[in-house]
Amino acid sequence: MPMQGKKNYQEKLFTSFKLSDRVSKENFYRRLKEVLDLDFLYPLTNKFYGQSGQKSIDPVVFFKICLVGYLENIT
């Protein structure tokens, strides 16, 4: 079994604060998430992951980090 990591998103609660309640429905990244399906990255990147060791970062999460960096001009 490949050691390709996969992030299972789970809402985090701190007292009664939920970040998703604080982000506007019109937020660019919230709207982008609704229309952008990156699941195709799993089979495309699977061959680059080893069979042993610790699980890696989820390739979809890595792509999103790179995308936000590009869109926000973060070097």
C-alpha cells in the first residue's frame, strides 16, 4: 500500500468558535473550493510515493498551498 497521505478534513471547535462560520459565503477561496475538484491528483501522484516510512502530506493539500502562494504572490 502506498504511503501517500490523504487529509480527512474535520471541523475544529475551540469553545464555540468555528472558523467556517466566520468566513463570508462570497469568499474567493470558499467559492473556488465548490468548483475545483482536485481528486484527480491522487492517481497522478501515487507513483511518486514510497511504500514505507511515514505518510506524506496530502498531494491535494500541497497543491492548494502552492496555489494560494501563487494567487497571493507569496514567495
